[in-house]
Amino acid sequence: VEFGYTAQANDIIFVQVAFRNSGTLSVSGYTGINTKQSVDSWDSQWFGLIASGGETSLTMSKTGSAGVSSAHVHIIRGGDTSSTLANAIDTSGFRVGSVGGTLTSAALTTGSANCHIIHGAVWDGSSVIAEPSDLHIEGHATQSISGSTFKATAGAIPTFTFTANSTTNTGCAWAIAVKNGSGGDNPIRLTDGRDYLQ
């Protein structure tokens, strides 16, 4: 996957992938965040990497007969890169919904102020997901969506309701809160957000 952008040292690169669950998926050099989640015939998972600088693409590998449907890439600048990727993430989680047309994102609580929060959702099949009006959307494919928001104070993060045009399939919503590396009021920010379809 080509970014169309060159990452700088200590940027944090996140990618949400939606893929058929006939096998497993990995992203070269990236760390999986939580474990993959299955919704009917689809899987979804997030991966992350603290950039060395100069990254312009990533390589995904998948076993099984079917491939990747979509990948949403978010490049974050100003996050806490003092240690590992796990340390940069204040909290993360997911919620797998029951069959129906709506899904509310995971309810999480941050322990740090000034977190950049990435949200994403994947539905089974070709269920077009409506964009929540109060979430800044950075990637939108046929059955997946991702965006971000900012949380100035520690505490419960905003939740969002994702809506699909299918009431017979299930979905999974993710949330990842990234710590501010400055420790002050200057918010970390999304440097580049793109989506890739295959």
C-alpha cells in the first residue's frame, strides 16, 4: 500500500484492515493491536508502527483464498514515542455488535489528557456505512470507515453510532486513544489519513 506521503521519524502509523476471514493477515514490521475480530465472513484488525522516518508504504500478507478489501492508514504526529507502541496507546478496545443496522463504538476511558482518538468500524459484506455527523472521517470504503476526534481531558471518550444499510449482518467498532507526547496543551494531530481499496 502506497501512502502518497512520507512519514517522519516518530510519526505513529496506524492501519485498519478489513479482510475475508478465510485466513490470517499480517503487516510487515507492524504490531497487531488487540486481536482480530470476526463479523460474519469478514475480519478486521488494527496494526501500528512508530516510524523511523522515510516510510512511504506498507506491505500486507494474507493466507487463504480471499484477499484484503480495504485498508485505512492514519499517520499521527506528536504522539508519545518515548518508548514502545504499546506505551503510546493510552487505551484501546472494540465492540462487536449483534445483527442489525446500527453499532455504537466502544466505551473507553483515557488516563491521559490531550489524546488523539481514532475510531473505525467494519461491517460484513457490502453494507455501506453512514458517516457519523460529529466524527471527522478520514477513510470510507464500502464496508469500512474510520475517523478521529480529540479528547482534551482524561475520562470517558465520546462514542459514535455507525449505521449500515444492512440489518441482517453484524459489525465491529474499534477505538484507539493515542497519548500526547508533548505533555501539554498542544494537541497531537492527524498528519495524513487515506483509504485504499482492493
